[in-house]
Amino acid sequence: MISVTMTIAGSDSGGGAGIQADLKTFQELKTFGTSSITALTAQNTLGVQDVFPVEASFIVKQINAILEDFDVKAIKTGMLFSSTIIREVSNRLKDTKIPLIIDPVMIAKGGATLLQSDAIDAMIQDLFPIATIITPNIPEAEAISGIAIKSEDDLQLAAQKLLSFGPQVVILKGGHLSDESEAIDRVYFQDGTTLNFTAKRLPTKDTHGTGCTFSAAITAFIARGFSIEDAISEAKKYIHAAISHGLNLGHGHGPTNHFAYNDHVNKEMVSNG
Ligand SMILES: Nc1ncnc2c1ncn2[C@@H]1O[C@H](COP(=O)(O)OP(=O)(O)OP(=O)(O)O)[C@@H](O)[C@H]1O
Ligand SMILES: Cc1ncc(COP(=O)(O)O)c(N)n1
């Protein structure tokens, strides 16, 4: 039977990030995607024009509607916007035993605020302790850990600080520290294990929604029963293919190509049904 996935995130009217990127990823990865929308954004590849948050109680109503009806196998969160939303969402999810992937979205590529600055504490106190995986990029890891990351040692320190907030796994994405020619994601587990997932850094401006897509792909693979390590490895292939086969849409930071994984990487999955 098909696995059900859920995203709790903001809508991107331009279709490249947020809920839209998550649902496209869930679909391409053969899961049944559901969603609780936390905010509407008027947005395109050039930036975010405005944000209209949904009332926290209505976000929880959407989550209830999904959880009361479906056997959800994995959940991800994206743009959560405020401390009130984070608290209500955490409170609703804390007693479910469903794997939870947190993409701590803070600032859009164009610079717009997607998380109010006073909401970081709520994330640390309420959401991280119940998280299976958190997926900060370097600026997000710096803001959350309070550690400026300028070296490999700083990365380790920041990762340890983030692990101390309670998630089972921390993925520090990207990182421009060692070699500009590579996009390295560093993965830290509570037992001290660390893994690096490395891919060639692709020279493109069209990376709108890459973080959303990567975390949604991890969520889909976990929903389908992959181990955490295999889910990350396969999600890295999904996002790399999506960036490499860009669609050249819009006039700013364009979206990535969700068809690319099945068209170019995973031919067996398509031909085997
Ligand atoms: N130019 C690139 N070439 C190859 N891989 C990339 C490139 N940019 C990002 N990635 C990969 O995409 C994934 C998402 O990372 P990224 O750092 O873009 O997240 P993010 O900054 O949180 O994204 P977003 O701003 O969309 O939330 C990671 O696996 C990262 O290594
Ligand atoms: C609704 C929403 N969620 C997340 C992002 C982050 O994506 P990016 O950093 O690529 O702009 C976004 N722009 N909009």
C-alpha cells in the first residue's frame, strides 16, 4: 500500500518552495502527500511580496483532519513563522510516534523573514526534542546554536549544541567551508557517528526551494521504510538531479526540476512500477 506523508509548511504561490515543493517531491517519490498550511506567501522566483499567517488553531485542525483519517508514516515541517504556531504544532505532534523531519526555515533566498526572530527559542524548546532529524543550513545552524561557523571545529561545536537540544540526527546542509566545488551535507547522530554526503556543487542560480525539496525527499524515503542513512543518501540524489536539470523558469532564483530523479536517476523504479 502507498505510504502517506504530511508536510506542515507555508504555501509558495510561485510553486518552487514550501508546500508546493514538498507535495511535488512526495508525489515523485511514490508517496501520498497531505498538507497543513501554516501561511500563505505571495511569492515568485524574484522574492516574497507578502506573508499571511494562518491562525495556529486552524493549522492544528488541518493536522487533526489528516491524522484522524490516515496512517501517516512520516511528517516534515517547513516555514512555521511564529512561536505560537511552533508551540501548537509541537503540542499536537508530541505524542504521535511518527518520524518528524524539521527543516528550520528562517529566511527566504531573497531575504524575506519566514520565521520571526523570537520563535527560535520555541523551536529549541518544543520542536527539537521531538524531532527525528533537523536539517539546518549553515546560517540557520549559527542562529540556532549561537556559534559562528568559520571552521571544521566550529561545525562540530555547532552540531553538538544542536544535538543537545534533542533531535536524533542533525544534518548540516551545504557549507561553503572546505571546498567550493562540492556541496557537502554533514550528518551527526546522537551516538557520535558522523557521515558526509558529498556531491559536485552545481553552478546555477536556480536553487529556489532546494532545502524544502531535500527535507521532503528524506521524509518520503523514511515513510517508505528506508533507514535514515539510506533516506538521506537517496534524497541527496533527488535534489542533485533536480538542480542539475533546471527548468529555467522565472526571472530570479528559479525552481528545480522534480521530474529529474525519475527521468534520469531512478529509471528502475519507474519501469518496475
Ligand atoms: N549549487 C548546488 N549544487 C549542488 N547541490 C546543492 C547546491 N545548492 C544546494 N545543494 C544541495 O541542496 C540541498 C539543500 O541545501 P541548501 O543549502 O540549498 O538548503 P537551504 O539553504 O536550506 O535551502 P532553502 O534556502 O531552499 O531552504 C543540500 O543537499 C545541498 O547540498
Ligand atoms: C513558503 C516558503 N517556504 C520555504 C521557503 C524557503 O525556500 P528558499 O530559501 O529557497 O526561498 C520559501 N521561500 N517559501
